[in-house]
Amino acid sequence: MPFDFRRFDIYRKVPKDLTQPTYTGAIISICCCVFILFLFLSELTGFLTTEVVNELYVDDPDKDSGGKIDVSLNISLPNLHCELVGLDIQDEMGRHEVGHIDNSMKIPLNGGAGCRFEGQFSINKVPGNFHVSTHSATAQPQNPDMTHVIHKLSFGDTLQVQNVHGAFNALGGADRLTSNPLASHDYILKIVPTVYEDKSGKQQYSYQYTVANKEYVAYSHTGRIIPAIWFRYDLSPITVKYTERRQPLYRFITTICAIIGGTFTVAGILDSCIFTASEAWKKIQLGKMH
């Protein structure tokens, strides 16, 4: 007797003449297919969408930076001449630089009465400050006007990522034009290292920061102290990491199989219950007629 491979078929077919189609079954089948299509499209959208997850850990992520952080500053002082405006940098490693000029530019405003300072520089990864002042000017003005608008203050790489919301330019748009012209401004920054890793594994290193500020007119025993715009910073030991992830293919296939199998199973149970109840009701009606 030849071996019949068909005996291994666990999906045995029922002859069509032994099955009975019903209107209820047709309605349930159509609803079932529509429901499966809806869930399939929802899962497909989720599968094609890149998810960004974040985590926190204690580390210095950018170890190849040489202990430096790149800073980009763009600030306008509409009532202070460009020859008076300067950038000074200090930190706890002993750095004290007055009148930093590398990679910086001064643009006259208001017919030369004001100045826009744009600069890129680096700071050490230790607490310190940088400040915009008249300290580097050859002759100090009597009443320097430190009212200002901060267009940009950012640290590290600029992240061009739409689905990451953070304080990468927390001081952007800060307007102090109505402040006391002779007041100093203190911005106290807490800098948080931030890493963004895309699907290919490429990493970008940026920094978010929180800010608190105050303004005051400072005096010493010799009289009023020359005002300045101070940015005092400290670094957080906590690093925030954003990672792009996409749902694995096997998980997508497993979910689709669960959707199709589960929907057909539930629909089959529902159809069977309705059919059984319908047949029982018909028998009851026939019994009453006899």
C-alpha cells in the first residue's frame, strides 16, 4: 500500500456539500475582514514609524572632545557700541581670557549705536562662566547700557530632529530691553549632556540646559561695579541618551498572525453561537406550530 503523505494534513478540508452558508456568517465574515484590515494597517504604520526612546546614565559621553564643549552665542546689545563689546571666559581650571576674538563677529546696529555679537568658542568641562562686558575695552564707558536680546545660546552639536523636544536653546528669544540699563544680568545654567543615536548607530553630542536668571546693580566700596551679562555654568553628571529604534520584523509578523488568528477565532465562536441560537429558536417555533 503506497504511503499517503496527505495524512499529515492538520488542516483537513470539509466538502462544500456538507457546509451551509448563512447571511449572519457572511455579515460576520465581512466585518471580520474589515477589522483585520484596520488592525493590519495600524500595525504596519507602527512598524514603519521610527520610535525614539530615552535613557539616563552617569557618564561623560563625548570622551573624544578633549574635555571641551563647543558654544554658540548670538546676542544683540542695541545701545552699546561694538568697540566696547567683548567676551570674557573664566573657569575653575584657571582659564581667564579677556576679549575673546577667535571665530567671533561684531555687527553694528542702529547706525553704529548698538552691536550684535556672534561667536563660536569652546569651554572646559568644569564649572565656570563666560560673560559679555566692556572689560576688554581700552576706555571704560561711564554708563554702559547692557539691555540685550539673546537670539541663540547652544552647546555642542545642533540636533535637527523633530521628535526630540528639549531645552537645547533655552535662552533663545530672551528679551531684556526693558531692564535697567546699568544692571548686570546673571544667567545660571545647568548643562545636561545629551546623546542622539540614529538607526545606523551614528551619534551626535549636544547639551540641554536649564536656566535661572537675576538682574542687579552691583556696588563695591569704590562705587558702582561695571555691569556685565554673565553666563555661569555647571555640568550635570547625568547624561540623557535618545536612541532611534524600529520594531523588529519578527515582532511585526507575530502581531499580524495574532490579529488574523485571534479575529477569525473570535468571529467563528460568535458565528457558531448565533447559528446555534437561531437553530434552537426555529425548533421552538416548529414545536409551537405542532
